[in-house]
Amino acid sequence: MRNLVKANKSTIAAFSVCFLLLILYSKNLSFTDEADNLLGALSLKNGVDIYKGFYSQHTPFVYYFVSLFSFIGVSSYEAFRICMSITLLLMWIFLFTRYNNFFGKNVILYFIAFYVLMLNTTWGYMILSDVFQGYAVLVLMLEALLFLEKQYFTKGSMFIISAAIFISTMSAFVSVYSVFIISLLFLYNRNFKKNHIIKEVKQYIFLALCVAAPFLVLLLWYGFTGNLSNFYEQAYQFNRTFYSKYLGGFGTSAIRTFIDSMLVWTEHIKVSLLGFNKDSFINTLLVIFNFLFFYIHFNKNKICAIGLFLFVGYCGVRGYVGFHALPYYIVSFFNTAYVLNHYLHIPNSNITSKKIIKILLTVLIILVCNNYIPNMGKNLFADKSVIAQSAYDPYIQKITKSNDKIWVSSLGTQSYINNHRLPAVRIATLVPWFYDAYKDKILGDLSTNKPKLIIFERDSDVWGHVYSSFAPELYAYINQHYTALNENDSVERNIYIRNDDYQKVIKDLWPGEPSLKEGDLITNQTKIYRIENGMKRYITNPEVFEKHGFKTDGIIQIDDETILKIRTGAPIDK
């Protein structure tokens, strides 16, 4: 063991540095999709299955995987992120042990370095389905390249291929396009001989059974639990029928998406090479390195190179920039690492080519470091729950108790997790496509569960759709059974309290200060207020102060704690 560690000392050091760089991003910003994965995992722990008690348009793998952490007691954002970092480390170790002998140690290490240094762009530190999808399709590509070299499968490779196909498609169903292309490469067997036909066919049959097995288990489980129709409706049909009307996706034709994706891929290539600028230069470099990767394989096997071109294109079926581009980024990072190793570390490579690659590498290093550094270590030593903090969190904590059911209808799913509350509606977050499909279920869940608190940002919008406009029946229901906490405050006006609890909540939140009387001027050294009808009214500027004839010598100094005991009234601005 000691000799093994000594022999791999530099590799262990490289892994340690990359893991540290990953941890330095572990408290960076969050996104609704990540919160949805965590909330689904916590729902599973509470005995609520996906698609039955927790509605989702996403495929289920990440929910079930992350629930492994929740079942061992993980419940906070910070702890989930640490678990994700460890998962990525284990993935890197797998890639190294499985592929370093075939592709070279430097390729794997370069890849890991690119991955962590690009976290600020890719959001690869988050618990996103795109991360799992990306690593799964990468493994599929590597297994295809191994197969094309060796021309046979082992039991181990069949298991890995099966797992990769299941993880990729059950993390994001659009993986079927890249999986289909890579499957064609697995079928491309140059050594297929007539006298070995039975043996070859048996090999492919066994591979097909391995691939089918996890899907069969999942379908049998859903069939046994009465969840199969829900799974089909939400994870597949819903995206075609409702989601596609707003943000695209499969739409009504998977074939159309198959064709259009190639057009988008070629357009991305054209824009990256001909219209690049300083903001998109990394994308330009990735396109260049991808084409060098195709070129290297074209010299070895033209069919393989064409297949890889199509495969990389379909890895970006949800985009080539942004977090949904993670599968494309992950595969492109590996391809870049492969090209660098090919030209810089393999003997007898062309000297001119090596010089050009060194220049490109230097530019790439500068860009990725510049990408990583700005948010390095952000919030690392901040208090707990700094990730995705919301202005609503203090109110949720004061008005409700742990494990109470509430509904945060806006894109603030993180508030459930930060405050350890449960969603009162099977649709945890309100978006137009879910309202179109499940309006009656939303209203029914609210009527049944009667949550004490609802967050409803009536005048805000989601992807251009104003909440009160696209959900008028819901808005009417809330106005009938709930009351806005305080119309005079930009945050409190979006917090709705059930009518029978409203007066008690008001008294508990704002008991007032008995020593203050009507008309008193108060200040906390930041703002000046006037007490009217038991509420504090902010005096907006000196002109208004003078206009009303207020006197500075009568201002009472009070602390922030006392200020918070007094309910906010309309500002005095005239």
C-alpha cells in the first residue's frame, strides 16, 4: 500500500488540489433545479414517492440518488453540497482507475482540472441532473472508444455501459439522442466474422439485457406501486404536451428535435469560429479542440470520427452554453485534455503543431483561471444556510414550525430546505406549464392541507408570465382564504396568512413598544419613522420631514430590535 501511494504521489496531490478547488465553490449560489432535486430527495425520505406525492417533469435518477444522503440524515444545503463533492471525487477516481492506462494519466488529470476551473460557468458544483447526465455520456463515449480499439465487450464494460445509459437517460431523457449515436459505434464491429456470428450475437444480446435490466426494475417498481402512469405522464408526456408550449423540449416531434439539434450544433460551430469575442472565447477554444479531437480520430477511423462529431453535437441538445450545457462541457473538457496529451506528451508529434497547441493551452489556462478565481471561496466561512437565503426565511421560521406544510409558489424552492418545511402542494413550485396541467390538483391540495403560510409573488413573473395573470383562479382562492401579511412592505405583501390565524400572527410578529405613543418620531440611526396607529411610517427624505413641521430635537433613539417589534406602515413621502 505504501509503495502504491508513493508511486502515485503526484496523482494523489493533483486529486487533492482539485477536490479543494471544488470545495471552495461548495457554498456558492444555488438554482431552482438544484433545490428541486434536494426537495425530491427529502420527500422520498418522508415516504412520498416521486410522481405520486411529489410532481415532477424530470426523470427520477437524481432524486433517488440524492435521497441516499437524506436517508443517512443529511438535510441542509451545506451537507448536501459536501456529499456531492465527495461523489464527484469518487467519479474522478473511477475515471482514473478505469481509463488512465488506455488514454493516459495526463488526460484524466487535465480533464479534472478543466472541470473544476470552469465551475463558475458550468455550475458543475451544484447537485444538478445535468452533472450526472454529463458524466454518464462521457463514460459512454470512453467505453465506445475502448470497444472500437479492442472490438469486444467484457462483463465489466457491459455493466458500465448499462449503468451509464440508465443514469444519463434517467437524469435527462434528452440523452436518448447522444445514447443512440454512441450505440451505433458499439454496433460498428470491424472484426465481425461469419464463423463467429453466434458468439458475436450472444455478446450483443447479453449487452442488451444488461442495458434493459435497470429500466425493467424501475418500471416494475412503478407498476407495483401504482405509479407507472404518473411516471409516463409527468416525465415524458407532460414535457411534450405542456412544457414544450413554453420553453421547447421534445415538443410533438422527437424526429424534428433530432434534426434541429444538428442545425443548432452547426450554427454554434459557425458562431464560435467566425463571430467569437472575449466573452465567448472559451467556447471558441472548445470548438477548436473538439475538431482537433475529431481530426485525430478521423486519421484512425473515419466512421468513428463522424460518430463522435454527431455525439458531441447531441450532448448539447439542451444548449452549448449555460448549466444545461454541462454534458457538452464535460465531454468537451475531456476531448480538450485528449488533444493536449496527444500533441504535448506523445513522442514524434509535429513540432509546429506542438507550438500551436502550447499557445492555445496558455490562452485556455488564462481564461479558465480568470473564470474560476472571482467566486473562489465565496461564503465558505459564512454562517449556515447562507446558500440561497431568502427574505422570506425569517418569517417562515417565526410563523411556522419545523416540518409544517407551507407553499412557496415562486421559484424559491430553496426556502423549504433552508427552513426544514414541507410543501403543502404536490407541485412544490408554481410555473405556467404546471398550472395549465394541474390547476385542479393545486387548488385541491391547498383546500385539503390548508397551509398556514403561502408565498405568492402576485406581481412577479416567471419566464415573462405574471403569477396573478396566468393563475387567476389560484389568486382568487388565496384572496378568499388568506390575507397578505402587510401591503406596505415589499416582502411582507407576498406572504399570505390563513385568515383564521392572521390576527394572532400579527400580534406575535409585532407586539409593539408600550413606551411609544401616537405621533412619536423614532430612529435607529439609519431611518426616521413616525408612529401612527401603532405602525412605523418611514419619512422618505428631509424635504418631507420639514414640510410636515417635524422637529429633530424630539426624535427618540431606539435599537433595531425594538424597531422590528413595530409593524411597517405606508411611507410618508409627500
